Amino acid sequence: MHRVGSAGSNGGSVRTRKEKKLTYVLNDANDTKHCAGINCLDVLKSSISNDQSYLFTGSRDGTLKRWAFDEDATFCSATFESHVDWVNDAALAGESTLVSCSSDTTVKTWDSLSDGVCTRTLRQHSDYVTCLAVAAKNSNLVASGGLGGEVFIWDIEAALSPVTKPNDANEDSSSSNGANGPVTSLRTVGSSNNISVQSSPSHGYTPTIAKGHKESVYALAMNDTGTMLVSGGTEKVLRVWDPRTGSKSMKLRGHTDNVRVLLLDSTGRFCLSGSSDSMIRLWDLGQQRCLHTYAVHTDSVWALACTPSFSHVYSGGRDQCLYLTDLATRESVLLCTKEHPIQQLALQDNSIWVATTDSSVEKWPAEVQSPQKVFQRGGSFLAGNLSFNRARVSLEGLNPPPAYKEPSITVPGTHPIVQHEILNNKRQILTKDAAGSVKLWDMTRGVVVEDYGKISFEEKKEELFEMVSIPSWFTVDTRLGCLSVHLETPQCFSAEMYSADLKVSGRPEDDKINLARETLKGLLGHWLAKKKHKPKPQVLTSGDTLSVKDTKKNLSASKAEDSSAACDPVYPPFEFSSVSPPSIITEGSQGGPWRKKITEYTGTEDEKDFPLWCLDAVLNNRLPPRENTKLSFFLHPCEGSSVQVVTLGKLSAPRILRVHKVTNYVVEKMVLDNPLDSLALDGTSVSGGQPQPLFAGNGLLQSGLKPWQKLRPSIEILCNNQVLSPDMSLATVRAYIWKKPEDLILNYRVAIAR
């Protein structure tokens, strides 16, 4: 989130590529915990209409969670999943609307008291959306800012209202999570006084954007009534706006580095700012000047929270320390120290919630109602106004001990994955998390098959090494703290295995199974099952009637689809867990990307929400043309061997063909003495210098003994004078034994008695 984005970048330039990719995220067995750093949090306090308090957290794992309180315990009561990248900020607009923003360039609204329903996705930003601001007494007003330099002010009520065009009304409803929002009322504010009404590009409108900040926006704050908005970022200045008109009121200078966090008092007169220059500044916006500077921290200030009277400020940041400072007397005290940088703070009653780059959240005593009680514990110091003096004190080891040693409540997370390795079998991934625990994942089932505990990752990787060669058909990253597996056409369809090697029963052992297609079947299986039981609506224009012929046609098509699904089941090696189901991330044809657990499909989702190539592979078994599925080689007798020559030219066979098939080919040739071109195996024989396909002809690859097999000699196949294992594939021989760019050369001889 510290990347500086260029204003006006066009996210649509990579749209074509995104539609070629489908990603699925492997979830931990305990999905009630975050698995990456917490970027934001907010507290919904109990009220007359709702007597329950909730904590909302947003994480780098791309999800938000709602936490309920039961005496001294905290438990996850809902997960909000739709963002496809880090959640950077979240804020409550009133009691029932949760607003979030993400590095996926979207702002989303949610029903905060639901089980995780996303009510709308707003896509006006051109780059990462980093911050939000809400008006406490005007729940309709929300501002968002990001790395593109844009600041948008949203009227949430207008943004959530249905559009007039009936076909667009539900385009981005919670059921699809995929399309753009409706025409929304919003204003763009910038360094000029120009404003413009924007509309969603999904309906053919081209938004007019008044250029805002010249650089990235990291912080926003709004007063209670929504009459004043302050923004800050990499330009090191504070800009003050009137959110009602979008006009700029003033620009304030003073910080010497990025402005990272802002707070406004309820009236909008006083503003607190925290910066990467390690300073906290108090501004009087009425006088348009800085009143005080506070040198409390030794590194960047990332989080601020104020008492209701705006008399004391809690601050945290990169130095991993949480301080309480009296704004009038400049007296500061160290509340607690953390093991990770502090990202955001939220007050609740007499305590403070602390979010860090760790996946857990902690609640600490804060004496919010009577801050002086903290100072009475001793250890306070006077905050100077020069940052280098504070840094010198820290270097001299003069920091006082923290007022509190332990948090009152800890909401634990799971440790993020920090290292991973795709094993040679291209179906398993070895991972190591931040705590040093090493696990082995099966990525075609989405489960941990072995938890090795805290052992050496490198040693375990060497131990699990297999001498097999399978094409790379997927890629993996751990940006979200967990495994994200990317399938991209046509590369993902390059890997095949025999059904016998996958232990798939009910199919001939030499049937080839495409790993990507079977994985897609496993991912979409729940959706297809739900879709099969949904009635297919018939859309008719006024005055039209559905003919008997059309009815029969639709019925037969439906039966064909159902029967094809029934005849093509998901095989056990590709059955994903329903206990910890993966989530699919994809770019559908309806608009931006979306994310949803495979078990949460209702069957009502539009097929257009999935890439066409995925559906083509699963429903129609149509795969794109693939390259390099064959391998050319020569088959010669060993030098000095008296065995007969069975072939003179180059052969071509599937890369996955086993050596024992080549042995069978040689034996059959020797025993039956067939003409050179008349016999084929699962590949090609050669005539006239050109390789020709060898196929599973003459029963060579079928089970059961033939008469000639009772007389078969014992033949062994060699490469580079090394006897090959019968279970090796040609691709493995080429990669690990032959090791040359030229065509593979295999030799054969009568087996030497040992």
C-alpha cells in the first residue's frame, strides 16, 4: 500500500488478459480468523435499535469480519467476502451500512448486520483505494481516496438506489458480485474548484474527472455533519474541502513527509495529522495554521484516535508503540508496545482496539473516559517539537516502561504464508508460515495433507523431491497471506496424467486426464449442481408466445446439460473440501473481478460471470489447442548388442508415455517381426523421415495377455547408458537423464541377469 500510483491510470488495459485467468484462493480450515495483517477496524456501538456492539476488521487477506462480544470472549459472527485484493479501509455509515475500500480499486457497501451481503460495488477509482471518511451525523456521506490522486464524495443513499433501466438494476447485486454499480451521485474534488457529476462506466457513461491531488491520497477525515473534508498524501500538504460542493477551502503546509492519517473534531475546526516524518500536528482550520507539533514517535505515524472531547490523542505507527498524549500540556505516556507496526486504532468504551500488520487484533485498557488515570501510573514525558530530539532519546535507551503489559482481549488470527514451493508433481505445494510451521497442500483438493510443524523448509523440500517432469500448468502467490492459485488459458491445459497414476477408478488405466479441466470441474461442481435444479426462465417480449417446438428444444438442451454433468463426475483427486472450501476470483464479462466461496453459489449466477473458456472446458470438454504435448525420440539397439533393429526413424509419443510402453513396443516388434510402419503405440512411428502418430493400436496398451507375451524376451531401455525405470515418463527421461536440447535417444537390449 506504500506504492505511489500515477493519476489516471487505465485499469481497462489489462481487461483482456484478466478474462483469460481464473484464480482460486485456498482457505484455512479455520475460516473464522484472518490470515494476514489487519489494515483497518471500526466499532459499531450498541444503540436503542441494536443492543449488541460489534467490531469490524478489514484485512490484507481480502476479507472483512464482524466480531461479536460475549462477556470477555470475542467470536466471528460474519465474514464479508467480495474484494479480490487487500482491504485498506472500512467505516460504518450509520448502523446498517459498512463501507470498505480495497487495492482492487473498488469501494463496496455491505449490510453490516447481515451474514456478509455485498449491496453494491462502486468502481470509479483508477488505482488502489486507500482511505475512507464518513460523517458521523450524516450517514449518507462517504468520501474515498486512493493512489490515483482522486477523492470521491459519495451519496450512499443515491449509490444504493436502483437505476431506471430494468436490465441494469441488478447487474451488481449481491448474488452476482460481478457487475458495476448503477448511475451514482458523487462529486470529484481536486486541487481545482471544478466539480462534476459522475456515472458508472458500466452503463456506457464516460465519467468526467476533475484532476485532484497530483499524487497519491493516503488519508481523509470528515467532521460529524459532513460540512468539511480534509485530505492528505504524498504531497505532504493538507487540503480542506467543502464536501457539499466539492470546492477547495485551503491548503496547509508543515509536514516534511507523507501525510498518513487525519482526524477532525466534531465541529470541523481542529484537525490532527500524523506523518511519515514521525510528527503529530494540531491544526486550527479556522485560523488556517498549525498550533502545535508533537514529537512522540521515532518513526512514521500511521494511526490516531481521539477522546470525545478532543483533549487527548492515542497514536501508533511504524515504531510499534502506542502513546497517549495530552494535547494541552504535551504530556505523553507509553501505553503499550507491540511486535508489529500499528495500522489503525478504534475506541470502545474505556478501551482501545489496536490493528497491526499481524493477523490478530488486541484490545487494551485506555481510560478513555478519564485519561489522567493513565498518567498517574507514572512514566510520562513531555513531547517536544523536534523529531530528532525524540529519536536521540530513543537511541539512548531512555524510553519509559509501558503503562500496560498485557491486552485485555486478543482476537487471534492465523499466521500468513511467507514461503512456498510448487513440488515437481505439480499437484502439491509446500508452504511455510510466519511462525515457521511447514505444511504440504494438495492444490487440486484445496486441503493440507500434512502438517510437519516447525521444521526446516529447505530440508523438507529436498526430502519431497520426485524425479518427475510435468509441465507447469498453474502459478501461485501468497499476497493475501494464503495460497492463490492462478489458471490461465491456454497454458493451464498443458498438463495431463494417466488415470492409473491418479488412482481414478472406473476408467481405463491409460485414459489421459487433463489436470486443469478436472480442477475446474471440482471448482464449479457446486454451481452446476445448484444450477441443475433451478428452473430456466423464458424471457419473452410482449406479445410473444413460447412455441411447443421451442419448449421441446429448451427441455432437450437442459436434459443434455444435466446428462453430460452426470456422465462426467468430479473424480476424488479433484474434490474440494466443503469444510474449508476455496474461493473463486475471476473477471467475468459483466465488469470487474469478484470473489465468492464455491459452496455459496446459488445457481442463479449468470454464466457470463465466468470466463467462457472455463465453461467450454467443463461443460463441452472443449480445450484450446495445446503445444508440446508430444515428444520426439530415436529408438536404437545398444552398441554391441545383437538384438534386431525394430525401427529406423524418429518416433513421437505423448510426453507422459511410460518407459514400459516403449519396452512393450520393442518386444512386440521383436517377437512378431512386424513391418516397420504397421505397428503403432500411443504415439507415432516414422516413415520417410517424418514422425507419424503412434496410437494405442493393436491392443498394445490394453490389459490382458496376448499369445506373443507368453514368449516375450526380457528387454530393458537405456538412456545415456543408464537403465531406465519402467515407470518413468519420456518427459522425465528427457529432463533428468538426457539433459540435452537435441531429440531424445533411447537404447534397448536384452536384460542383463543380475
